[in-house]
Amino acid sequence: MNFNINLTGKRIKDLRTAKNMYQKDLAQKIGVAQSVVARYENATAKPGIDTLMKLAIALETTTDYLLGLTDFE
């Protein structure tokens, strides 16, 4: 299944900034480098399923929301 990587990146960034979190903070929570979070937010990399689940937990949302399958956080 394809998803809108631009929307996913925007949602990751929007949720992160709404929680007053820096990229490095989110990176530490999900176990990746800060540059990887930047690539997700800039839509130059796709998170794998394991990372997507970690992102959803860290950002207190659902994977469906991050993937753009629903508009409900």
C-alpha cells in the first residue's frame, strides 16, 4: 500500500512541534538519529513499520493518522 509521504512528514512535524519537542528529542524516543527524523519530516525517507509504530506511540497518535488513512488523531 502506498501512502502520501509528504502528508506523513507534515503530520510528524506538526505533532512533534505541538508537543514542544525537538527533532533530537523525538529521535531519542524512537531510537534513530536526528537526521533521520529530519528526513521523515522532509519526505525524503519513509519510516519502516517498526519505526512508524514507535512514532505513533511517541507522538500519542495512531499509525493510521500518520499515514493519512484517517484525519482523526
